[in-house]
Amino acid sequence: MSTKLALMLGKGHKEITNYVAQMEDKLCYPSHDVRLLAEVTQDVKQKIANLGLDPHDTTASELYHALQAKFGKDAGLTDKALSVGPGDGFEARISRAIEICQHVIPKTELWALKPTKARSLLRELPPKKLMKQFGYRSVESMLKRENIGELYLMAPYVESTAWQANFARLTAHLPSNDYGLQPINFVQPQPDKWSSASQPPDLNICNQQTGSLSVWPAKSLASAPVITLSLMLLRSAAQLGVKADFKSLAVVHPSLHWWTNASHLISLHDDKPVSLNIHDVSHNQLNSLAHEESAAHHGAKALWDELASRYNSMSDDLGQVVEDEISNLMPAEMAKEYSQG
């Protein structure tokens, strides 16, 4: 069991074996690893059948391409429902993706720089290359007209390492009253102003200081499905510590319901996992990856989180039982002291 889990999770066999052994021993052998593996296997078979394939005779390649086809069809239906057509470019698509994410992510505030302070810092150390990139001669004009979040997102890719080092020193010891709870700043990038900047390997970008996030307007995303861009924005949000209610994403189109309970599902074929996680499927399709090159890390993380949550939940329950027993056997004050220790 540990061998299969390790392969599905992309972790070392020894690491998984030790973790499972410790948790099973601690919690009186509930066999959560065995139960979870059995559930995943059964759920994967059901998903394969939903795709019109034989659950008992489907190769990894067949499943992988069926998932790609399913996602492509669902993405097309979603674009159509959002009135996004083949002629619509990146700006129209990212705009709709931002609208979706604002609906999917609960109203969340992040601990970030107050907008006035964020502007004053750039005023104190003007980002001259960024000003040139945006077509401004004065920092004041730029700060007046541009989204402060977009400026903070772009600065690391435009300004020199010396400027970035100076800016890091400037912001290193700011007092807490320069920060406050701020709404997430979803930035709609302006492709014409980003085009000459060096494109990063990771197109999901965010800035913790201002609570800003976006997707780099790469040429490869010019006709990307709205659902793909939405998933990328959600990954940027996750980097800021914001969790999305993925089930709400299915409200966009009924076809997306199929993916909502597949986040932690991984099918193991000849030691090569096939992830049913929509983030992995979307990433693989966007980058035209063959099965042998495909990513499965989002599915692996979701599966690991599911296993850990089952053990942690039982551990919490067991801890409560122990505390209750202590309270019954000891005087109240002594029991309180013991539980706190």
C-alpha cells in the first residue's frame, strides 16, 4: 500500500511508510491509508466509466487523452456560456476570469500595505525603468494613473537587482501601522506595457506586499480558455494563502461539476500516475504535454492533504477523548494544568 501511495504522491517510499506507520500506531490502526487508496481506486474507475472507457482495460495514455478531451470540451462550453468567442483576445478573457475568481473566492482581506503607503514607497525610491516601461516621465503621474498592484507585480521583472535590493531594505522594517487588512487586488495586466519585460517561467504571479495577483500576459495565453486563466489566478491566490471554494467554480457551467470531486484522484498505471485534478489537466493541455511529460503535482498534493486530514481529524478526536478522561479522573484544576502542559 505504501509503495502505491508513494508513487501516487510523488514522495519517497520511506517517507510515506514512516508517516503512515507512526500515525497508524498512534491512532490504534484505523487503516486510513488502505481505506483512502480503496476509495480513490473505486472513484477513479467510476470516472473512467463516465468518460466512456472500460475501467478494467484502459491504458494510462487512453485515460490521459480522454481527460484532455473532456477538459477541452468543458472549457469550450464555459467560454460559450460566458459569451467569449474565438476572436476575443487575452484582455477580454482575463477580465472574465477575474470576475469568476471574485465570485469563487470568498470575500477575503489580506494583511498588506495600505495603498497610500505603497505609493509613498515608490515615490521615495522611484522605479525609473518601470516608469519608462509605462511611458511616464514623472513618478507622480504614474502613481496617480496606474493600479499600484500592477506596479508592484511588474517591478521585480523590470527594475535592476540594485533597485530591488534598495527597495527591500526600504520595506524591511516598516511599522505595523503601515499595514492593514486590504481586499485582494486582482490585476488585469496591460499586455502592451508588459510585452518588453522578461517573461518569467511561472506565469502565475503575485505580490504579498500589496495583496495583488495576476497572470502574466504571455502570447501563449492569447486564446487560452477562460477556465484555464481562472485556474491560474486561483493558483496565484493560493500563493498568497487564499483558499478558493472550488465547488463554486462549477456554477459557471454544469459540465464543471464533474471535476469538483476529482481533485485528489490519481490513477496509477505502470508506475506512472495520471492526475484527474483539473489544475493538472489544464496545465498539461495548455503546455501541450505528452503523458510521459505530464504534471500530477496538484493531484498529489490534494491526495496528501486528504490523507493527512483523516489522520489529523482522528488525532484531534482522540486528543479530546484523552482530555475528557483526564477531567473525569482528576480535580478540575489539576486536569486543566495537565492538559495545558
